[in-house]
Amino acid sequence: MSVDLHTREIKPLRQTFAHVAQYVGDDKPASRYLEATLGAQSTANFHYRPTWDPAHELFDKTRSAVVMADWQSLRDPRQYYYGTWTMARARQQDAIEANYQFIEDRGLVGKMPEAVRIKASKALIPLRHAAWGGNMNNCSIGAYGYGAILTAPAMFHAMDQLGVAQYITRLGLTLDEPGALDEGKKDWLEEACWQPLRHYVEDTLVLQDPMELFVAQNLALDGQLYPLMFGSFVDDHLVPLGGTAVSMLSAFMPEWHTESARWIDAVLKVAAAESPANRTLIAGWVQTWSDRAQAALAPVAELALGDQGQAALEDARTGLNARCKKAGLAA
């Protein structure tokens, strides 16, 4: 008895879903990211306008002054959908847990100079309230923005901001138990150096245009706050003074900021390139909110870095300007 083996190629009848093929073509396979996001935005059968905002449909492009021929073009270069996002964050969580275990096993917090521990608490713990503002603002972008390809990563970003707030809270508990959290809240509400930043955060909470909010929160504020506080302050200032433990326990923040900046810049680059009107509008938002964020962070930079604070803040603004220039925006 003999057995003859033959190779047969079975061609799929289609490469992807019909609504996705409208964007990628019938003969091209689509990534899981594209299949999870393209065409997911509801566009019809809303039945009635929301009673709390009768001027707009439930999902309405006109909530923003930015005009796009196709909102599906605002894609995420990280290609995050729920599955890939959760897997990426799980890996980072494992790394942070390993850092905490390493520091706890070796008692590194107890070996930190007292002045460094106090300085880290005073400069970092109130930022958990700023991160909560970032969570609320990105929830707003997810709720009122248009196009699932934009609003889905905005919600991921909102939960990332909540994670940042929780990491800062855990850092405070590690450095000084609950006392640091109470003191940080008191400083956020009462200390003069925190009031410009608190004012900025509270004003962004009531911004109505989701794309302007995207600029004010994710680009203008976070684009200067994270390089300043977790780069210049934690890594460049605290580590040489014996604050390596603080850097290890806050390692997620600069890593996350660098990663998420790719998405933020890509969205604004595509939106600005859509039309001269969009570019002018977005560039105006960038200038206005970046200037205000820099002014709001100035007293925080002085609190954290003293005489070196202004130079560190200018470095953060220079980095932000370089990002904007690369995205086709003047800042």
C-alpha cells in the first residue's frame, strides 16, 4: 500500500471583514488592531438627541472644531486594542512588582537619606491628584470624541492615568505610610506652589472640545510634567543623592510617557495635516496650553529642583517643542 501526499493551497474567500476591507482593500489581510477598531463607531439609529445636550447627536463630529474627512485616519502607531494593551500593561506591572520586592527585600527605602525621602514626598505625592485629572479628562475624550479609533485608546490612556495615580499613592505609602498621602492632599489644596497647576487641571475638566482637551492634557501638560518630574527631578536629581529606590518605584511613569507620546503625536500630526484650518486651530491650542502649562509647572519645578528648576522646565518645553515641530505644529 502506498500513500501519495500532495500539497494543496487553500485560499480564503475573504481576507477580513467587509467593513474593514473598505479601508484596507479586499485583497489585503487586516491586523487584529484594525479589525477591532475600524468601523466600530456608531453612525446611525441614535433615535433621539440627548436631553442634556440637544444641540448634538449622541455621537457627533461637531463636538470638536477640528474637521476630518475620515476620523478613522487617527490611528494608533502602537496598534493597541484591548488585548494588546492589557498584555503590555501586565508585563509592566510585573516589572514594577519585581522592583518593589527588590527594594523591600533589601530595605532600600530605610537606607535612603531622610532629606531625600522628605523631598520626594513633597514633590511627587500631590501629583496623584494631577494624574486623577488626567484620568477624568481622557474619560471625557472617550465619551465625547468621535471615532472608536480615537476614543478607545483615549479610554486606555484614562486607565493608565489612574494607574499612575495609584503608583504615586503606593510610593507615598512606601515612603511615609498614610501620612504622606494626607500631607500631599493638604499641599494640593492649600500650598501656594501647587495652586497654578491645580487651577490648570480644574480648568481642563470643563473643556468642551475633546480635541482641544486632548492637546491641553495629553500634549501640553503631560508633555512637560513627566520629563520634568520623573526625568529631571527623580532620575537626574534624586538618584545621585541616594534616591534610587524612588526611581525604581516610579519606573512606569517615564516609560509610559515615552510610549504614549507616539500615539499623541501621531493623532495630532494626521489631524493637522488634514487642512490648513486644522493646522492653524491646533497650533493655536498647542501654543496657548503649552504656555499656560509651563507657567503652572514653574513653582513646582522650583519646589523640586530649587535654582535648577527653571532650566529643567525649559528643557522639558524644548523637548515638547521638538515633538510639535516633528508633528507639523509650531509651538
